[in-house]
Amino acid sequence: MKEKEFRGYCLERRLDREAVDSAVAAVRELEEYLKIRGKTLESAAVGDVKEYVSLLISQNKNSADRLLALARYSSMTKKNDFYIYFASILGGRNVLPTLSERIAAMVGDETRRRVFDGVEPPPLGSPPDEYPAVTRRVVERLEGELSPKMCRRVLAGNMHKVPRENFKEDREMFLKAKSIDDFLRDLHRKAVAELEKLMAEGRLFYEQEITPQVVEFVRSNQEVLAGVRQGDRIYLTKLPYAPKDYLNETDSKMKRYYACHCPLARASILEGKPDVSPTWCYCSGGYEKLLFDVIFDEDTEVEVLESALGGDLRCRFAVKIPKDKLTSSSCTRAEVSGSRQRLHES
């Protein structure tokens, strides 16, 4: 174990000394588990880690802090396949609790109770294929309780509890830009440059492995990792969850699977069941619009135009620009009218 480097890595992420000691201990325990099986942290395969996490669950040692420590060590040591696995089992841990809180806040605790009564999510660390049945149950109940419009509004929140401070630089860049269009172009150039840097360093972009083909895919479409304004809408195409596999895949079902980011639903695409309503994709819409909530400093509206759960080969969204943020230099009334017509037809 690279203990000295890992301690520094954790301290850089503002973990206190006690949390750092716990993180080191968590990695040590995995190392000992592998040693008994004649393997090391360097030689182990993802299957070994999956077995270890299953053991942690059976021993009730599957805490978020422990799993996050293993994910951080994987990231630091560039064990990208390990990190992607940990991201897949940790990425959705806040979604259902946050949705429960949001339902109670927006439509009342009684509705929250009817949606979540008897719902038992799988233990933290469970394989992603154990989640779709729970997700289907929740979204079906939500659709039964609320109007379509309210259901979408409830789902389109910050379910992953991403700190708004993460977009501070983007907000500053937006305030300095001459127009929304200029901001989006600058945002796209920034994203492409970041991908090129990560590729050169052999690092991931969140869970995404970056290759020259992936960089070119993003470079060729400003909707990816930025957006394109048409009238009073900003159109966004989500970078696939597994972009390298997505770009090389020809089977439509597998392509949809590689496109989908949702750890609570994507396994349903591969297995063909249970069917999770594409309304659930407004949760992803909430994630996509968060940047624009921050830069415009108000809650924006989002519409899901295409989604992997809905049978499409990509996930695409439209975010409505608040009226007071539109200027004559960035769009005209004719453009706004044309955008609304295109949105209606899409």
C-alpha cells in the first residue's frame, strides 16, 4: 500500500486526521484480504473487489466512508477499473433519500409516505442490478400520486447533492462573457481541454475513460459537456456513461446501456426488465440543469427530449433560459419563437 501518498491525497481532500487514519485502515484491510488469496492491490481484478464488498455487506461493514476510502485509493493509484466499479455502487446512494426529502418539502409528508412506504433499497455496495425493481416501484407510485408536470418538477432536483460551489468558476466565467453563446463556446473549449489533459495523464473524467475517439466525439458536438443555444433553450447531449464502449458498439441495446448514467436504473436496459419509466430521467435532467441554475442564479426548467430508458440511443435535454437572462445580443424574438416550435416538434 502506498500509505504516505494516500495520506497526502486524503489531506488534500480536507479529510481530518481521524478520517485519514480510518481510510488508511480500510485499504489495509482490503490488502490483507487479498494477501490471504495470494494477490496484491496491484494484481487483483475487479472480481476480487466485488467479492470483498459482498463480504463487507454480509458483515455489516459496508459503510459509505469505507467504500469511499477504497474508491479514493483506486483513483490515486489509477486503478481505473476499480474506481469505475466503486463509482457504480456509490453513485446513487443519495438519490432515494433526497427524493424522499424533496417530495415531503414540495407536496407533503403524506405523499412521501405513500410513495416510499415499504420501499427497502438494497444495502449500500450492492450490485447495480439490484436497484431497478426498487426504482420502478418508486417512480410508478410517484406518477400515480402527482400530475405529470409536478412529477417531473419533483424529480428534476439536485438528487446527488452536488455542491453549488462546484460551479463557482463557471458562474464567474458566465458573468464575464459577452453573451450566453460566448459562454457556451468557452465552456466547451474548457471541457475539451480538460479531457485532453486527463487523457494525457491516464486519469478518468468522473467514471469515464478518455480516449482520442472520446475527445473527438466531444470536440465535434458542443452540446456535449456544454450546450448549444437555440432561441430561449439550451440543448444538451449527455456524455455517455461508458463513452469508449458506446462509440465502438453497434448493438442498439448495448449502446443504450453504455449511454445511461443512472446507477438505479441502467441495469434494466441490459436485462430487459423491469421497465423503469423514462419519467425517471428527469432526475438526470435535474443534474444537467444544475449548472444553469447556478450561473443564472435561479431555478431553471428542463425537458427530457431523448433518453436511453425511453428507447433512444442518447440522452438529450433542453434547459429554458430565464426571460431576464435573454438579451438582444444573444437571441432575438424570432429565434425564441423558432426554438419553441422545434421543441414542440422534437
